[in-house]
Amino acid sequence: MESLTFIVLCPLIGAALIALTPRNYNVLFRLVALGTTFLSLVGAVRLFVAFTPGAAGMQFEYSTPWVTSLGIAYHVGVDGLNVALVLLAAVVGFAAACAAHEITERQKEFYLLLLVMTGGILGAFASLDVFFFYFFHELALVPTFIMIGVWGRGERRNYATFNLTIYLSLGALIALIGLIALYVATGARTFDMVELARQAAAHPLPVATQRAIFPLLLVGFGILVSLWPFHTWAPLGYGAAPTSTAMLHAGVLKKFGLYGLIRLALPLLPEATRHAAPLIMILALGNLLYCGLVAMRQGNLNQLIGYSSVAHMGFVFLGIASLSFIGITGAVVVMVAHGLLAALAFAASGYLQRELGTLEMAQMGGLLRKLPFIGTVLVLAMFAGCGLPGFANFVGEVMVLFGAWHGHAVIVVTAAWAALIVGAVYMLRAIRVVLHGPLRERWAGIADAPHLWRKLPFLLLLAGLLIFGCFPGLLTNRIQPAALAVARAVVGPPSVVAASAVPGEGAR
């Protein structure tokens, strides 16, 4: 079987097996989920290692027609923009399956939805056909609503479910309208992303058409990504979600909109992208600064992590709006780094929720004495969120700031201040309040992660942050050719060279 198809189908086949298994085989449900997500992880690691760095164009490509009259085909492949995202989805999918042991009721349905969600995410990032790209996203999105509504937590669970459902459904609908408009406007009668990019390069769309379609994609994908001011669904939804669901959605599925903008909107609508770039930078500052300041006011650990996650999306939008080679490269690095960080942080908060029964930081304190492993994981996750060198987040954020510096110095300085000062304040405050100080008597009996199997998802995610942070070339060397192609499509070769000649060499 073709490599990418194998990676995508493993979780979906697991979901089918669970659907056919009698309800009382709870252990088997978990084994199937762990086994199939592990196979996807192994396949994704092999794919990432076998991917040829520095090579332009698609690799591991496979295509077969489906609805020829509409130009729809099952077309998968990877280049620098999505090879690391496929790996990210597989890593977080396996870690989420490991963390799902907290579910004790209706396990069959939960594991089935978890595997459908994982398969949908993998399919969305592997697809090079717009139809399947959107289809797989919806396949992953629908289980999110159900899992929060049925297995969610907190008094505002139902409100969070409806809020998230309305926002994300609206965003997906607006994005769909934009994608259909793009398909019609090109006149190519194909949903193939590679062919659409080729058509746009040879026959650019009229400026008026571009400026009519681009806002639909920006708003639609922006809502899915929690672009300020369309962000309010995210912290509330993640706070109510089961741990595994929050890990998958915040860590991976939310990157769908960002990937869609980089893959489709930038190269196909270059004039509209250049026109909207200043606005995108201002909105990115809304994520970085406003959401960071709101995070400082949070007393609930999950809400703090949620607002921090939304704030970090500002770096990706800033890199996209820089329209430079190094900025776009940094944006993709931040997407991968944030995915690992968000999954790690929500896994740690989920463990605390199970042990303590609360995530109100005012009721915590001194937990590092009783939870040396989980406490250390949380400290490292907070450090990564501060952009500390040695973590992958630092690499991506620095590249974004370098990429956006030319012509946008004031915005870059403000963004750096928001990230370094505001981010450090709420992250370090959380470490102090939750882990240090006197230990309350009520927490004297809590237990740390008992054995390697419980520690595995944390170690896996943390290893990814450190490996890509200490050896960033593993990511950047693979991303650069595709990022350069996108930047050239938007602003042309002379501007790209001028904006990225020095930093680009440093990224290598």
C-alpha cells in the first residue's frame, strides 16, 4: 500500500474494527486505538526520514481519479509545507490515544470517534485535492463536537459545545464558499492543488476576483484557527474538552486553517495577499498582545493554556503576513512546535484534573513535591511557551520576527515584547502558583505518573520539542524549498531574495 494512504487508513480501519466489536470488550478498544495510531506514527516517521531535504516539488505522490466530471481525484503527497504536519498529526494522535485511559464510560464510542478524528486530520494534511482536503477536515471536526458534548467536563460544558459548534461550523462554511469560488474562478475544472497553483502562475486571476475571494478564505480559515477577534470559542472549548480531544484539536486540527492559507490563498491569490498583509499583521498583534494579556488574568490552568495557545497563533499569522521566505518558513516551524507544545500542556493539565478534581490555580501549590515527573513536564512546557532557546518554539518565533522585520519594525518590536514579557509573566506565574509554595494537606495523597507507559505520551511530545529545538535543520531544510516557492508566487524572486538572503542562510 502507498505510504501516505497507509498512514491515513490505519486509524480509520481501527475505527471500523471498533464499530464491529461488541460493547463489552473495553480492553480491546484501547488496544486497537493504540495499535493503529502507533502504526500511523511509525509510517509517518519513516516518511519524514525518507523525505529528501532541499528537493522541490511533491514526494511520495499518488493520485487516482474519483469524479472525473468535476475534476475530483484522490491525490496525496508531501512537500516541505505538510511533511512535518503529517508527522505532527501522527505523534499527537498516538499520544492522545495513550492519554485516553481517563475515559471510563462509553469507551467504544469514544475510541471510535478518536480514531475517526485522527484519520481525518492525517487525511487533511496529506491531501492535495481540495475536495478531499475539506472532506477530511470535516471528518475530523464533527467528532470534536460530540466528544466535548458527551465526555466534556465543567459546568459550562454544554455552552462550550454549542459555542464551538457554531463558530467552527460557520468558519468551515465560509471557507467552503471561498474554495468553491476559487474553483469556479480559475476555470480549470480541477480540485487538484498542484494544478491550480500551476494555472494561477500561468494565468493569474483578475485583481478584483482575488480581492473578492481572499476575505472569504481569511475569515473562514481564520475562525478555524482562532484568529483574533474570532478566538473566543477556543479557550472555552479546550477547557471543557476531554484531554485527548483538546490535545488533537489544539495541537493539530487547528493548523488546518493555517495550512490552507499557505497552501491555497497565498500562491493562488497573490495580489489580494499583498493587499491584505498589513491587516493580517494587525490581527496577529491582537492574538499576541490581547490574548496574552487576557491569559495573565486567568485563574484556571486550562483557560490559561487555552489563551496562550490562541496567542501563539499570532506568530504564524505574522510569518504569513511577512510574505518573506524566512517568515513563511518560520510560520511552518511554529505550527509544528506549537502543536507539540499544546498537546503536551493539555496532557499535563488533564493529568492534574484527574488527580486533583480541579484546575483552579488558587487551590493548588507545592505540587512539584508530590508530582516530580508531571511537574517537570509542566515546567518545561511553560518554558517552551516562553520561547526559551533549546525548544522548537524559539526557532520558529525568531525566524518569524526576522522575516517580518523588513518594513514592519514597529509591529515586530510589539510582537516580541508581547511574547517575551507578557508570555513570560503568565507562564512563570503559573509555575509559581501551581508547583511551588506550601503543599495543601488535601493533596497529600496524589500520585505521580506511575510507570513508563503513563509517561510515554509526555516523553514523546517533549522529545519532539527538544529535538527540533536543538536540531532545527531537520525541519527547516525540508520546509525551505516549498516556502521559497510560496514566497516567490506571492512577491516574486527579487523581493524574496532581498527579504531573506541573510536569515535564510542562517536557518540552514
